[in-house]
Amino acid sequence: AMSMMVNAYTFRNPEIVRRTLAILGRAGIANEDINGIADYSLWWVISQDRYQLYFGDMEHLRREWPRIKALLKEVESRCDENGLFTEGLDWLFIDWTNIEKENALQVLWWWAQESAVSLANRMNDPQTAAYWQDKADNLKKVLYERGYDPVRKAWRGKPDGQSQPNRHANFLAVISGLAHPSQYPGILDVTAVGTPYMAGFEYMALSRMRAPERMLREMKDYWGGMIAQGATSFWEGYDVREDSVTQYSFYRRPFGKSLCHAWSSGPAALIPSELLGIRPISDGWKVFEIDPQVPLSMQPLKATIPTQYGDINVTMENNRLRVTIPEGTTGKFQGKSYTASTPLDVQL
């Protein structure tokens, strides 16, 4: 999901994503989850939805739709009476960190169900859409009753009605749309993540909660620290506390860390998508939103975003926003529409 987003904002190669999604779904998960990891199976469904949003590839969706539906039914068979995904969790990963992860898994399961509804609507399959919308609505009710702490105004580590909040469930609730904006003050108060992979999603959530200064500061500290340690590519993991000897260890092996890992490349997408706020609204960038949050300290800031219609060029300098719109697309900014013949040029 993260590397696909980076792909969309940098070199736009749908074939890499299409082949990856196809190959990952071919075996099915009746005997083993994708890579043996329960949450990866859910990310596969979420990524199918996001692939359509960024690349608009209905041929792929029509081919994969039976496998998507089969995976969803397999996960459903492993749920308890409340609709919580509880069985066959041989490896619940979420992140390389020792935290309670059960509620984060349920948030992803809710997001996968909502993604199934979006995919079913694209497929003109109202029966499947209605089925998974009902399941998603029921799960949302359960999670609000058991997975959300109304006193701390944040999401718990487990959907048990008593565990403490932790960050993963919270920022995943934000980016999935499960969290309500009234919860954002409480969500901004919980603890830190374990890898650049999940840090990317966390900083996306900070942007959605309108905290761009904090997002930018933490991104600079985290990926800037990686660069200071000698990184010339995105590392699989990073911990500021590690010295020059231990920084390359991973999987309990010396030099076990991948030093070129796509899941860690979040800033390549987050700068244009979250700071400049350029995000697709309809599949394949036919319509996209423009919602910048660029602090003056980060200006001037420019980005070129490739789409199947041509490049979106964005410049933010001295709080002046300029966006060129590719022919055949529409940019939405503060309730107004902009096109190739009427590009956006406004002083904020």
C-alpha cells in the first residue's frame, strides 16, 4: 500500500503493482495468509481499492474480483460472533514493535470491508456491496463500544473495553476513516511507532488531523536521522538509538537489514500528497483534490505528479499556490473546480 502510493506519486508504473497484487492473490489464504501474516491479507484488499484510485485499471479488477471475494469470505470464516477477526492469527505483524496489536488488526479488517464495498460498486455488484456494508457497519459499532476509550478519547490496543490506547490503532483509524474528527485531540497524544513503514502511515494521519508542523518535524527527525547515519536509500528499519555497528542488524542477524526497502519510502509520497495536498478523488486522477498544508519553513516547495492524463505541476512559494491541471482532469480547491484551461493560481 505504501510503495504503491510512492509509485503513483513518482514514476507511475501500474504494471509493477498489477503483477504484485495478482501474484500475491493467486495462492489464496485458506491455508496460509499472504506471507503468513494476517494483516497482510487485509492490506491486499485495501491495496486493490487504492490501486484503482491511483491507477484506474478495471481490467485488473474484473480479473481479480472472484479472488477478492473469496479472500473476504475466508477472513469472515475466522471471525467471532461479534465480527472480530480472531482465528488463525499465526502471525499478527502490524509493525516491528512489542505492543497490543489486536485492535489495529480490527481497524484494518473494517477498512478492508469498506474497500470491498468500493470495489463492489465499481464492479456493479450491489449484492456484494450491500453485504459488506452491513458487515462494516456492524463491526464499526462493536469497535466503538469495545475498541474506543471515550475517557481518553483514543483507540485501545485491544477491543476489550479496558486496554490502554496505543498509536497504531489510532493512526490507522484516522487514515481509514473509522475515527471521527472529534477524536483527533486524544489521538494526537499516544506513543511512537517501530518502523519507517508504519511511520509513513502515522505521518499521513498527522496531516489528516491538520498537524503539518508536527508531521514535518517528525519526518525530518526520522528520515533525516537515517540520512545522517549514511543512508542513500530507504532502510527497512531505523532506530535513532542504534550505533554505527548495530544499525545494520535485523531479524536477529548482523547485516540482516534491507537497505533498499520500498515500504520505508513514505516521504516520496507524503510531501506531494499531504503537504501539497494533491490526492485523487476519482479513479485514475480524473478528479483530484488540492488541499495544501505547507509551512513557510518548507517553502518554496514544488512537485510534479505523473498521471495517465499528463503531469500535475504544483508550486507553493511565499504562500502562493500554483497548480497546472492536465487536459481531461479537474482539480478541486475550496469548493471550486479548475481545469487545463483554468489553472489554479491563488495567494493563500
